[in-house]
Amino acid sequence: GLALSLLSPLEIGPAYTRQTGESGRWVQYREGWRDPMSGRFEVALWEHRFWTNNKGTIALQRDRVRAFAFRERRVGGTHFYEVVPSEIAELQGPFEIEESEASLPNRQRRLIIRGRGESKLGPFDRVMVVCSYRTPELDYFSPKAADFLRDRVDRYHEAGGALNGLYADEMHIQQDWAYGGHHDEGEFTLRYLTPNLARRYAELYGKEFADLERHLVY
């Protein structure tokens, strides 16, 4: 029992968070219209509060809300749109956040984010709101992750467990197994995204990727 618990999904994520001070991080994005004259916008989404997965039922903690103004251009007569990276501007807020009562007990609630002002950005008539959540799972791209996992395997051996190998399937079954019940307009609008993942992208592909949240526009 002890050996098994050391590598159990129920234990690894919370133990990693306690030991390193880091946690997995998910971001939820939602796009809407923005008045370029007044800067006014209003975007609504389903805020995730609890997920049920391999760890059992876990609570999500909302860290922060960001908003990005941009504009898009139709590409010829196609169904495609172009957004120029330099035409994505972060809005400074403050934002008004309205939290409705949960429509399903403890699982979700409607979140409405409103803003106005910052009217000198030009013809930026679209807005993307990004909500961040902390979850008790590994930050797989952290320099601390490998040492943490080696320690767990060593402790597994010390507890008498004989391992010929380890197998991991679908790392992100960390999501909510019932997520189909709370899509935003039919779309799963969450992505796993941590500062260490952004750091690695920036190292490989350029410093413009140091902030990956703005690139959720794409």
C-alpha cells in the first residue's frame, strides 16, 4: 500500500506542489467583441471550480484574469482570418468580474468579465479574456520535475516495490472527466500552460513566446 501510494495520481500532484511550491496551471480563453471607441467589452464563460479525474475530486483555484485587445482581417474570400502578432495589446484593467451562482452544484458558475477605457489603441475591436487556474499536478516543464520523480521512484524501491519500467498514458487526463457538460459554445477552451513551458518555447523559438497567453488568440 505504501509503495503504490508513492506513485499514485492521488498523491504525486499534491506532493509535488507541497515539495516544490509549484503546480500545474491551466488557462481558459474566451473571445468577444470590443468597442474600439470606448474600450468597452463584456465576455462570459463557465468558470471551472471542481474537476473529477484520476486524483478524485479536486478544487481549481483561479489565479488571475487577463485581457488582450486585437483586430483580425479576413483573408481574401476565404473563411480564414489573420491576426498580426504586433497588433495584440494587453489591457491593463481594472476589470469588473461578476460571479453568478453555480448552475451545477460546486462544479461551475457563470463568470462575466467587463472592461472599458483604453480607447487609444486604434481599431482593435476584438478582445480575448484569459483566466488562469492552479491545479495539484506536476509542472512537467519545470527543472524541478525530474528530480522530484527520481526521488519518488527511489522511495518506491526503498519501500519494497520492484519496477521493471514505468508507463504513462494521457498525462492530461488531469482534466475534468465531465468536461463535456460545460463547454463554451461547444468548444473545450482550456489549455495546459505554465511559465516553465513558456520559458522552454522562448528558448527554442524566440523571446516573443515568453508570454504564451497572448498567443492563445491563434
